[in-house]
Amino acid sequence: MKNSILTVFLSLLSLGLMAQTQIGMSFTDASFQEAVAQAKKENKIIFVDAYTTWCGPCKMMSAKVFTNAMVGAFYNENFINMKIDMEKGEGLGFAKKYKVKAYPTFVFIDGNGKMVHRGLGYQEVDQFLELGGSASDPNRQLGTLQRKFDSKTGRRPEVVKNYAAALKATGSGSYEDIVLEYIKMQKEDWATFETVQFLLENASTNIQSDLFKFTSDNKETLYKHADTTLVNGVIKDAIFMTYRFNKNEQVSKMLKEHFPTNAEQYMLEYELMHYMYVNRGAAGQEQFEKVAVDYLDKYEMGSWSNLNSIAWRFYTSVDDPKLLEKALSWGEKSIALDNNFFNNDTVAALYYKLGNKVKATEHANVAIQLASEAGADTIETQKLLEKIEAME
């Protein structure tokens, strides 16, 4: 992956794309059929952001990634960029034809209307550049890799590795078997830094899979080549995902088995995630509040988005000033990790609910400025600011 990312950046530099004349991605207003005709004429690939208006990760891509200068430079040079709402107009037919079932899905299509590559879900800038690099390289496009993988002569280690990564980008669970095949191709020399990083980047979220068993069985070896927290996180997250709908003793048993010294922390984290994302009903609200306070009083959380989500839920559901003060501290920690529109909006709302007009106004204005710079919708924050300004 290092080499392919380097290729993208070298391409950026060689084209002089670090100039300040273009910020972020430019999206065409053409219809899809017009874009296909243009792609055929110019021998280019169409990039389609297949989104919905209610999709949170879609909004984050628009606010944080599509606006990035390096992303804009690379995608504007190499693709015809489109945004299509999958729930109206031509998006309905597009979703059916290209099998778009989750959002955001990123579809790369050639001038014949054929899909050559795709990606799925929110991606950071480096991941998104890597996806574009793969899509623009015939040797790393999904279709090409599949043909090579299926042929007896083409199934070389690098092909298998790239094919696994491409499959994962599509959301296909079959990538796990391909990852394991690549690792086993290395035989007794598999535990190199590069291979361990590849394994952890493409780890399984299913504890029943052979890939998960391989990862957990070789945990001590992985510790020698990767950060302990990263290795533990991969195994922990798989346990969480497997039992996300069933809060039971099996989770505690597995956590104690895999992490004797961290089991208590991880179990509390599991309970927090369970009440936060799964058991969201009114009956679970009181337990959610208790677990959130317990966990965040004892342990650090390194995810700005999780901190922001917890703080926002307290804003919408809690009236106790002491609990709102705690939520405010989490929102401010979120800003310290990543200063963006979402968490400034949350902090502004919490200050408003706590009656601090000055701080509420400050953060609401910051949120609006950051959202405007990213081309994001500011209507709700503008409404909040109006309520703040009306405070006595």
C-alpha cells in the first residue's frame, strides 16, 4: 500500500497539483448518460459518489474529504466527478444497475458504462486517494485483478494482495479468504512489518472466520511488528461486531480470554457501544447515561466522532446540568482531537442548553464558518444561532 500511495503523491507533484488555484473536487451537472458520452470521448473514467441525503458518512465525505486540495487535484485531473442521490431521479436506476445497497458507495465507470472499480463507506484522505489510484491503474482495478486471480498463471502474491484490498473496498466479505491466501503464500516468512500491516488493515470482523482465528492465534507475533493497541483493537472490534445485537456473557468470556488485563475496560466499552448504537430506545437511555459516564470518567477515548455522538445524545436527551457539563467536556475533547463543523455545533448546543450565551455564540459561529468552507449545510446551526441570540 505504501508504494501505491506514493505513486498517487508523485503523480500529484508531477502535475503541479499543489497549486492553490483549485480547492476540492469539482462535480459535473451533466446527466449520467452525458457523462458516459464524455468519458468515452475523452477516454476517462467517471467517479460517482452514490449518496443519500440522510447518510451521515456521506455528509462527512462532502465536508472533510471532497474539499481537500490534494483530493480535488487528483480526482479533477483523472476523473469526471459526479454526485448522484440514490433515492431520486436517475439515482434509482443507477442504484439498481450498479447494485448500490449501502452509502456512500463510490463507483468508477468507464466510457462504455462498465464498472471498473468501487469503494464503500467513509474514507480518510489517504484512503480516498489510494482508492482513486487503484481505480485509475488498470493493473489494480477490480475487474483486471479478478481475471488475473482466476487464471492459474496470474495468481502471483502481488495480484492476490491487491485483489484482497479491492474486494474489501467493495464491501465483499470474500476478501478475508484472499487475505489469508496472500499471507500463507509468504510461508514461514509471513511475519514482516509490511505483511502484518496488511493483515491488520484488512482484519476480519467475524470471530467465526479463519482470518480472525489466524489473527488471534498469532497475537504475540503481531505485537512484535505493530502497536499493541492496534492489534488489540482489531480483535476487540471483531468481538464487538459479532455480538453487537446480543449483549450477553459470551462477550465478557471472550474479552477475558483474549485480554486478561484489559477485559474490564473493553467490556465497559462494549456496553457503551451497545447502548449507543443498538439499544437506543427510551428503556436503554438511563443505562446509556450511566455507562457513558462510567467509561469516560475512567478511560480516554481517542475517537472524535464517538465523543461527539455521545455528547450530542446527552444534549438531546438530558436535562441534568451536571450531566450536561460532562457532555460539554466530551465535546471539547472531540474538538481537541479534530476541530470540525460537527463537534463545534454540538458544543454550541450544549453551551446554549447550559445558558452560556457567549460561548454558545462563539462555537456556533465557528461551526457555521467551517461548514461554509466545506460547502456543508448550515441551516440547522443558523437556527440554533438565532435561538442563542434571543437568550437574555
